[in-house]
Amino acid sequence: MKVHELVLPAVGKLMPYIPGKPVSELERELGIKNIHKLASNENPLGPSPLALAAVRSALDSLYLYPDGSGFELKAALARKLAVDAGQITLGNGSNDVLELVARAFLSNDTAAVFSEHAFAVYPIVTQAVGAEARIACAGDGVSTARYGHDLEAMLALIDEKVRVIFIANPNNPTGTWLRRSELEHFLARLPDYVITVIDEAYFEYVSEPEYPDALQWLPKHPNLIVTRTFSKAYGLAGLRAGYAVSSPEIADYLNRVRQPFNVNSLALAGAAAALDDAAHLNSTVQLNSAGLLQLSQAFVTRGLDFIPSVANFITVDVGRTALEVYETLLRAGVIVRPVANYGLPRHLRVSVGTAKQNNAFLDALDQA
């Protein structure tokens, strides 16, 4: 038999996530140097010096398997977040934890709900286990934020088949966010057979007064899972470390399907140390706030429609097919992210960089 006849039908129909090309490859292809990468929502300040020191110290132990339980990182997270270590599930990035949720709670007899324009991993993990994906229309800008999650539309898709709801707050790639009151009201109306995942990958960047810390709801909502990552504000994207916080019972089931040693020893060391560097995190947030303002004002000046963001990226409507603009920017040495795969064919997602990087992007955009 042919391989396509052997693979699971749901897997055969999957459209894999396509990451951006690395800087080194693009420099070879295009024959240019000093490319500005503003495509993957990485921290332009890089990792914390404390994290780097911890990683270097861990290098001598690379011949040993990592701590499969992640004891020290879990303990550090438990202290910082005021939760019990038994509530934490570690992942190879928070994407890994999202996959664990799908493997533990979804099957071909069940369904998951998420929003239009939401993070690409939600449909991937849902389809990979054969579950049905139910996609709620995004907000219209009248009753709910334009391009954001419409919680009433999501609620309308729930029936006895639905087992998981994915909510990104703030959302990637739109940068939109949900307020405490509306999200808490939504959680209160869910049936008790539904697991809700609130994905807070960009949590550290948000300073809005009405932005919720979903961890506070865990005692009241036993079916709630909150996911976060060290890839964004903590600047450790290359190490791949993320985590979920939930009830101990849910964490136990997630850890049953988690692969042994799924977080490597360097990631464990670097992530634990990064939690102690409040100064670096504060500098990161300040730089990001200034960059969001810089880019937003520039788009207003240029008459470009954009989606107001509270994350470390901003998505802009370039007024034509975004792929054409993306390719022109590439040749000018600036990498951004076209988001047609999210249903936004005229938009580019731009990671917030340093002022110099942001200006390089704007200069190239003016010539595109």
C-alpha cells in the first residue's frame, strides 16, 4: 500500500505550520547582510544575563538526561505564581502543552472551539487527533473588538460534543484582548464537561487595568488550564520552555501523556534563572511599549489601518496583497510575517523591535 493510504485521514489532511526562514539562509539567498528579523515575536533584547549564566553553567552536564520532573523550574514557578508545584505541567514551549491538552481531552468523537484569526496551533492539534474544529467568527468591531474573540459566537458553538475551548488572551496574530469581566462571565456559563484553555503567551507585556490574570480563576473553575511561555518576554525562544497551570487533577492527566524529558536541561536552567531577573523583564516591557507606540503612530501618519495590539507585535493592513509587500521588504533586508493563513491576506504582522529595527522596517515599507 502507498503511504498516503496508511496515514490517519486527519493527519493526511493537515496543513503543517510553516516557520519563517532563518536569517542566515535568507542572507545567502538574497546576498545581503544585517537583516532585521521582525517576524517571530522574539525579544529584541535577547535573554536575561542571569538566564545566559545559568545555561552556561548547565553545559557541563549535557551528558546527563534532564530532570524529567523539572523540579527546580516547577518550584521557581510555584513561588512566583503562588500556586502548588503539582498544578504545573512543563512543555517544550507552550505549543507542546497545547498538544498535550488535545491528546488528553480530544478524539474523533469530540470537538474543539476557537476563534477565527486565532493561533495556528489550535487547528493543528485539534485535527491531528481527529477532532472536529469549530471556528467562531471574529469580532465585528461593534459589539466586540474587531478581529478579536467573539465570546457569544464561541458559546453558540458549544454542545455535548465539545470538550475543549482555546482562547488566546491576547491573541496572536491580532494582538486583541479580552477584559476581565467579559471573560469571567463567559467561563461562568460553560458546561462542566468543557475544558477551557486560556493561552497567555504574551501575558507579561500587557499593562491594561482590565486585563485579567487567569490564574486567579483556577480555584473557582476546576476545568480551566492557563498556558504561558518563556519564548516571548523572557527571550528564550531558542530553548523552548513553556508551561500550563491547572488543577492538580488536570496536571496529572497532562503529565501522563507528556513525553519523558520533554524539556531539555538548558531550558530548565535558563527558564528558572530568568524568573529572577525582574530588571531585564521590566526593560523588555518598557522597550515594547515604546515600540508599539512608535509603530502605531507611524501607521496613523501613513494612513494605514492596523489592529491595536497589547502584545509584542502589531498587525497592519498594507492595502494590497501582503505577500507582495512582504517579498519587497525581504529584499530590503527586513523580515516580517504575512498572515494570509490566518484569513488576513492584506495584513502583515510586525514584531516590535528596537527603535532602530522599527525604523528600518518603516523605511522599507515606504519604498515597498
